[in-house]
Amino acid sequence: MIEKQFLKYQAQTTPHPLGIEISRAYGSYIYNTNNIVFLDFVAGVSATPLGHNHPKVVNAIKEQLDKYMHVMVYGEYIQRPAVELAKLLSDNLPASLEKTYLTNSGTEAIEGALKLAKRATGRSEIISANKAYHGNTMGSMSVMGFEERKQAFRPLLPDVRFIDFNSEKDLNKITTKTACVILETIQGGAGFIEPTNNYLEKVRKRCYDVGALLILDEIQPGIGRTGKLFGFEHYNCIPDILVTGKALGGGMPIGAFTASSDLMDLLMDNPKLGHITTFGGHPVIAASALATLKEVTESNLIPLTLEKEKLFRKQLIHPLIKEIRGKGLMLALIMESADITNQLILKAQDQGLILFWLLFEPKAVRITPPLTISEEEIIKGCNIILDTLNSIK
Ligand SMILES: Cc1ncc(COP(=O)(O)O)c(C=O)c1O
């Protein structure tokens, strides 16, 4: 009944949605309405770092609900959860990343960051990377490096150019005409591609040389997933504008872009109200994010991430797994073919393990569990993967 209504009334974006009917979710587990339990190796696509319904997050939300919900558009009233969240982000970032604008989603934060770069430099050219994913609104889609998925929506933003991620040769395409370079610190949709050979450091230097701003999109690697609070900490490269989202909300919808006060204050004039949102900085969402960020930064979850990566890599040895890419708990199994990937994801779900695809790499299987996942749960899930692979001919 509800499945029919789901298909009839709720807009669909794939012909075959996974269609698990959810009843509840706690920790690393999701339950369907038949009380079947699934071990979650996906975490809502890297968005629930503390697992499902973490008690500290739920309490923070409930406490805030009892006080007030939406009272005013972004930026007019002093609302403690948003202020404390912005301050805690700043406390955990280099001094140049001090001021944060809170949005409702990752893509909206990307839009804000691109606007800020144009406003700050007075230039229009944006440079992005092939196979990049930064979201699905028009600006973010304009900097998406995958033509097939954006052709139907053209015309998009003009003056966007693409370079190959990790190509040193392409760096000379960044010039004095460039307003900003936008990159994912670790490319997600492309197949969890890490920067190599000090690439980000070289991009950083080139941006300084030509006066272009560097935007790093940490919507996926950020908030501890790669073994540091932010991915850029691995690569000796501090962006001018940092974009976060997903895990920051602890299971609630959020995005954020952070920059120096000098940069961010440009949104106050010429024109004033340089970026507007009704709900950005929403007190209930911000309370959830604040509790999440506190827990991630005050616990030992971040260093444990690297131990857990080792365990995954030790367990997941199988002739059908050609490579494991990524860092920390942002891992992708690369299979021999897209067909094996599809079989593994669908059959593992039948065995009670949730896996998922990556956007632009059909051979990849996503493993991005909650950071709170236990060793026993990792071993249990890996055994399901191995058994499933053994059943694939
Ligand atoms: C790297 C990256 N940037 C941007 C986005 C867009 O975020 P949202 O879906 O919250 O708009 C995503 C979401 O998958 C992402 O992975």
C-alpha cells in the first residue's frame, strides 16, 4: 500500500529505488517495517557520523524544540545554537577560517561559496575538476565535471572551465582571469580519488600566484571521516573558503561555508544581503550539528577511524575486489565490472547489509559507515560482503 503511494506520489529519480520501508534506526542499524534489521555501511551517504539517533544529538534537538524553532530569517536575531556552532567550527579550524554562513544543504553552501569568490575577486571564471560533484542546483551543477548528467539542463553558468584532478600540467589553466578554483579534497563521485604528489599544495600556490581563491568542498570527507576533522589537514593546503555539510548536521539537513572575516564581510554590502536564506542556521538543525561536532571533536572517534580503515582493508581481501580506494571510513571497493558491483549491493541488502553506489564510477561500492561503527560490526558486515562475493559467479 505505502509502497504504491511512494511510487505514485513521491517524485522518483531512479527506475528501481531500493525501497526499504523504514520503521526506526539506532546506532549502526536500520529496521524495516517487517522488523528486519540492516547493518548500515552507508550512513545516509556519509551523513550520520554518530550513527542513527545518537542520544546526545536527539537530546539536543528535543531541548531546542522545547525552546523555539524558526523565529526569523538568517542573520537577524541572535540564536545561540547557530552562534555556538559557528564558533566551534572556527575553534577547530586555522585562524584564517573564522566566519561561517550556515545553509540548508551542501549545494546551497557551494552556491554561496561561488558567489563569494566572484564578489571578492570581481572575476567571473570558475575552474573545477573533471568528474567533480558539488551538488545539484544550477551553480553547483555548472561545476559538476560529468557532462552526461548536465547536458539536459543547459544553459548553465558561463565561464566555467575544467581541469583534470591531480594533473600538474593543467595548473597553468588557472590564471589572473580566474575567480576561484573549486575542488573536492578527495573526489567522491569519481570513485574516492585522493590528491597525489602534493597536488593540493601546488593548486594552493598557483591560486596565490594568480590571485584566485581556492574553495575546498569537504561536504563528504569533512567531520572526521578521513581520520582528521577536515580532509585538507592531510594535505598541507588551507582553502580560502571551506564548504561543509552532510555529517555536520548529525542526521539533519545542513550546509556551511567558512572563510576569513574579511572575505565573509563582503556579503554585507555592494550589494547588501549578498546571500539570503530563510531557514539557514535553523536553531533545531544547529543544535543537532553542535552536539554532533562536540561529540566528534571531544571523543576518540577521529583517530579510531584510521584503525577501522585498517580492519576493513584486512578483512576485505577477495579476488573480485580489485582495489580499495579512499581514506579512513571513506572507502570504495573497486570491482571488475559494474555488473558485479550491482550484484554485490543488491544481494548484500538481501543478507542484511546496506551498501551503495558512487555517482560516476559504476565499478565502485561505497563503504562509508557511521564513525561509531564497532569492530564486531565491521567484521560482521565484511563477512556478508565476502559470502556474497563467493555466491557471485
Ligand atoms: C562533495 C559533495 N559536494 C556537494 C554535495 C551536495 O550536498 P547536498 O546533497 O547536501 O546538497 C555532495 C552530496 O552528495 C557531495 O558529496
